[in-house]
Amino acid sequence: MTTSRQARPEDEATARELAAALGVPFEPRARSIERWIATGALEAVLVVNRENLVLWVGRPAGREELRPERLFFHPSTSVQRVKALLQGGTDPMVAAMDLRPGMTVLDATLGMGSDAIVSAFSVGPEGRVVGLESVRELAVLVRWGMARYPGPTRPVEESMRRVQVVHADHAAFLAATPQASFDVVYFDPMFREPVAQSSAMAPWRLLADPRPVSPEVIALARRVARRRVVLKERKGSPVFGELGAHRVEGRRSGRVAYGVWEA
Ligand SMILES: C[S@@+](CC[C@H](N)C(=O)[O-])C[C@H]1O[C@@H](n2cnc3c(N)ncnc32)[C@H](O)[C@@H]1O
């Protein structure tokens, strides 16, 4: 954990606080991050700067073809999706989850949190969205972003602030959660075969938890969900059949589909 070179005292305080919470060492910034990472001694470096928290991800062992990548929080596609909903449009994820104001959602694969922001917008201030992320560094990055990333529009900012980020493995979290605790439990695991166009997700794939959702996890989720469990996958994926989805929804033209289980 470090800061940018032009860090203000408050940035250094934030970095020290985050480092303590994460149990990782804080080092004052003395050299270039690229060179630091190139030593191979570090897996990742978190950098606090004025506007953002940036995660530099090193090369995993045996993947020398990859370059160190920078990752930072961004509300990404949620901005367009919230705008479309405000203009009276529909969103296939919101439709599959059948979200309405006041509902509670457990987003069990938070990732960058775009889906969770759209859920938070749809359930409104009376609803609740809890997002689970099993990779600690990603959870820290997204928790920072949800709490502090500015805008870009008021509805998106207000929705981000309401997403509660929890660093947890969803199987363990679901097993420890009382039955019928959330209206909807949502999964968007890493696709088995990445969708070609989503190269923006490439750095994410270096760190993300690649485990698929198992039938046992779906069973745990159906116990915790009051209404339904929804899983996003590539359209036509055998996963829906393997996990016994009750039905599959989605836009006819879309590249992804949503498996739905009634609780
Ligand atoms: C495809 S991404 C989710 C993208 C997200 N829906 C969005 O809109 O940005 C999947 C994320 O789930 C996380 N993940 C995978 N398995 C998990 C588990 N068992 N518990 C919690 N998080 C998990 C991965 O680390 C990854 O960040």
C-alpha cells in the first residue's frame, strides 16, 4: 500500500488506515510502481491518490506474456443502464430479478459492482443491496469506490453509496445467513469462456475468483432468497441446464442470459 508522489497528508492517512485494515504493509512512495512490480516481489500494489484508489496487479507466475495492469473503480455500464431506466426503458437483469422499490438484494459476485449499482437504483432508498466479493483487494477497491467515487450523475452516485460491500466467499456467507433474508440472490460468476468484446475486463480476470457456481451454492441461495435466485451466463451456456434453472430469460439480441430459480 502506498500513495501517489504528490500525496496530501490525508491521502497518506487513508493509505495507512486501509493498509492496517487489510493487514498489508504501508510503504511511503519512493519509486515507480512499474519498477516496483517488475521486481516480482509483489503481487499487487494499492495506490491512494487524490481522486481514486488504484490497484496495480503483478504478473501471475508462469504468465510472463502479461503486463502489470492498473485497475481502478468505475461505475462503468451502470451509468447508461440507470439512464435508460430513468427514461422508462427496461433492463434484462432488473426484469429477471423482478426488482421493485423496497426490495433487498444479495449480489453474491460483486466484481466491479455495475450490476449492484443498477440493483440499488431499482430498489431505491427503502431497499437494500449487499455485495459479496471473495478477493480482498477487489473488495477494498470497490468498497472505496462505492463510498467515495464522485458521480457521474446524481442517481448513480446515490445508488453507489447504498451498496454495502462485504469481503466474503458467497458459499460461506450463504451458509451462515438465516433463511429468507433477502428477496433476491444474484450471481454473475466469471464466464467459462470470456465474451470476446469485454477486453476491458482483462485486468480483472488476473485477480478475480474463477470458481463456477455449484449446485450446492444454488441450493444455499434458494434457502436465503425469499423470492428468487438469478444467475447470469453467456447465452446458450450449458450451465443453466447443469444447475437446473427453472427458466432462462434475456433479450433476444443479447449475448448474455439469466437463469431464474423460484425460491
Ligand atoms: C464477472 S464478475 C462480476 C461482475 C459484476 N456483476 C459487475 O457488474 O461488475 C465476478 C466476480 O465475482 C467474484 N467471485 C467469484 N466467486 C466468488 C465467491 N465464491 N464469493 C464471492 N465473490 C466471488 C470474482 O472475484 C469477480 O470479481
